[in-house]
Amino acid sequence: MDHGSEILPARTSNVGSMTVRRALPQRTRRTVGAWCFVDHMGPVAIGSTAPAGVGVHPHIGLQTVTWLRAGELLHRDSLGSEQVIRPGQVNLMTAGRGVAHAEEPTASRGDLHGVQFWIAQPEHARHGAPAFAHHAALPVVTLGHAEVTVLAGTCAGVRAPAEVATELVGIDLALRRGTTVVPLDERFEHALVVLEGAVRVRGLDDAVITPGRLAYLGLGAAEVALEVGEDAAAVLVGGVPFEAPVTMWWNFVGRTRPEIETARADWAAAAPRFGALVSPLGRIDAPELPWASGR
Ligand code: MN
């Protein structure tokens, strides 16, 4: 496998009270297909420090895909949605022109472990209405030594219920000892993020990927062989290379700085585009822009 593959380090970031490994975006690689953000949270003991979760904040131009391997979170948003998510389920929030939400702790104890992905919305969808969907049951397929849960798109002929606007795939892999060959769509570029354990990627210099790194598998691969010596967990994302470069800042995905500046000002002014939501975790103000505004 070459296909322009490479291994990139994730960086550590703070989301609410949680420390996360941010595998995407990368400075040199903003998107993989339409996937523009991959945050790996935990495993962290709930209640060990501050409560897990994040206060009310806005989004534009993206879909959030929340996937838990352990624990629970309560999703609430300005559309009136109120939904506990548990392992094996997906919460899919579509921001479009604007939405606000919070992720709050529940009474559950134990570890919290999961991933939040963002999918950049294409031009034809990104100015549309916000929406929320909860998928309580997802398709699971056995592939080699792996149990594969299809979070979005299609894998091995099995399609996830999540409604997305571009051709893409997102899967969770529970890997057992041995080598598992995962079929890939050759029209896609793909990347692998390991959540637990160590995964050897055949062909990618046989590199062993561990949590905190992103293995970019490149464009055009027909399959990837993953070898593990002990149980491991990973997520794989892919898609048709995105239609345009994205401008991402804070919780906003757009195309230009002025539209990001407008979204920031609208959030500061509590503009109707984001709706209204109150959370015990409070409301999060946008940070200062890293560039001079008014350009
Ligand atoms: Mn969010």
C-alpha cells in the first residue's frame, strides 16, 4: 500500500472537562473524505474529576457523529432533542445553518470512552436546516477476526442508517487476535484511529498504530489488512475527497473567514439561527479569533 499513506500524531486538547486526542484535523491534512474532525475521548473514569460533558455551544456546516464504547452522555439541543446515548448507538446532529447543543453527564458511573466525529457538509447541504437523529441499533458485521459496527455509509455491503450528504464510510472495529482484511471503496481515501491496544497495518510499512496517532491510508486502496496480537479497538473513516478546502475554527465549519466571523458574532449576540438552550453546564463563549476580523 502506498496511495500516499502516512502516520500522523494526534494532539491533546480539552473539551469541557475532558482531555481528548484530536486525530483530525491535521495541519497537513484537514479532511479525510468529508470527515473533518475526530476526537478520541477517554477512557476516563466518570466523576473522577469534574463531571464529563460540555456546556451549550453552537455549530454550523457540519454533522456531529457521537459514538461511545463505554459510558453514557445526555445530548440536548436547541431543536428540543433530549437523548441519552449508550455504547453501540450513534447520535447524529446536523448543524446546517446553525444549532446549539450540550453533552451532559448522566447518573451512570464507570468509564467514559468514545469518539466524536464531525462530517463537513457539502455546499448543497450546509446552509440547510438543523436536525437530530438517534440511531439506537446499528448494523454489525463479522469480518475476519473483527466485529465491525457500521456507523455511517456502507462496509462489506452493510449500510448504516445515518443520513449523510456525501459518499463516505465510518466503522468501529473490535479486533481479536489475528489478521482481518477490511474491504475499502477504491474511490475513497481512508484513515485509521486506534482506540485501544495496538494494530499493525499491513502494507503501511507494517507500522503498529496505537492510540494517539492517525494512520492515513491514502486514496485508492481496495482493502486494508489489520493484525493484532491482543484485543484492540479502532475506528476507520473514509470518503470521496471533499469538494473544497474547509475553513474550520472553534465549532464552525465553513469556506471563508468572513462567514466564520459572522457565526461568531451571531453566537455572541444569541442570534436566532442557533436557537435557545439552557444547560446546568452553562453556555460557552467563543474564544477570540486567531486572525484580525473584518477582512
Ligand atoms: Mn458540539
